[in-house]
Amino acid sequence: MGRLVINNSMTINGAFEAPVPEPDGWLVLDADSNQVALEQFFAADAMVLGRKTYEGLAAVWPTLADDPNLATFADQMNGMPKYVASRSLRAPLEWNATLLEGDLAESVTALKDRHDRSLVAVGAGELADALITQGLIDEFWFWVSPSIWPAGPRIFEGVGPVRLELIGATTFASGVVRLAYRPAPDR
């Protein structure tokens, strides 16, 4: 049975939107943390995305296949199956994507049953909030950039309480910290 992992880049103060790389934005890209992120995507079966994240990623990743710095990551992102939760999109979708139809919890549970490895949910918007609220997330991966950002929404505003248990932490030379959590067992 697969597990659903939510994967998010964010600042120390929880900004997650528009992760433009430094020097113009807050996102720190370094070879070490990028390699770990790539390994996690190679170990996953598919991605689960909301409409906004799907549209944003689908507009960018196909154009990066020829970038020598991102080609391996782009090949993985472009080739990986994607499942998209949306109330407004209609099938068929492009970019190797399938529209999730019907009840979200039933659809995600069926995906977990169908896949053996991780399903990676990218983004921190409405879909992420719904997945957390419905108790569908098995692990949380946070990539924290060493920045405090003044603008934009904050991750998981209005969601909770959800108690988490730390299962791993990795610090990279760039100052990026990868934190891994799972929902804490009921007490």
C-alpha cells in the first residue's frame, strides 16, 4: 500500500507561494538538498496536485527539459504520473495527468491501494488543507529556506490542530533544513 506524502518548500515564517530562487526570491537552491529532493521524487510512484499547482507546474517543467542544470529533475517531473483534484478542470488533462473524480477521500484511498510507493502531494493550498483535514497524509516533508518573507499566504492557515511526530531532520550547508514528520499516534 502506498503512502501520501505532502512535500512543501517554505520560509522560516511559513510563506510558501511563488518560490522564486534567490536573489529575487526566498527559495534557496543548492546541489545537496536538490539531490535529496530528486531522490525522493525518483522513489515515488506519482504526484497528487490541486488545480493551481498542476497548472503552475505544467506551465514550467516541460520547458526545463533542455536546461542542463535541471534536465534530470525535469525528466522525472515530466514523466511521472500526476493525479489532479479539481472542481473546474475537465478530462482529459495534459502533462501525463489524470483528473481525480468523485469524493477526494475515496479517490486518494484508492490511489494508495493501487500504488506501492509514495504519492507526493506538492503545494500548500486548498488540496493540502483538505488532505490534512481528512486525515489522508501519512508524512509531511518541509524544506525550510533560511529566509523570512514579508508577503503571501502562510502554510496551512486555519488547519488543525494536527499533532505531528518528528521522524527526520537534515541540515544542508546552504542553511536549508529538511524536516520529516508523520501524524502523531492518538494519545
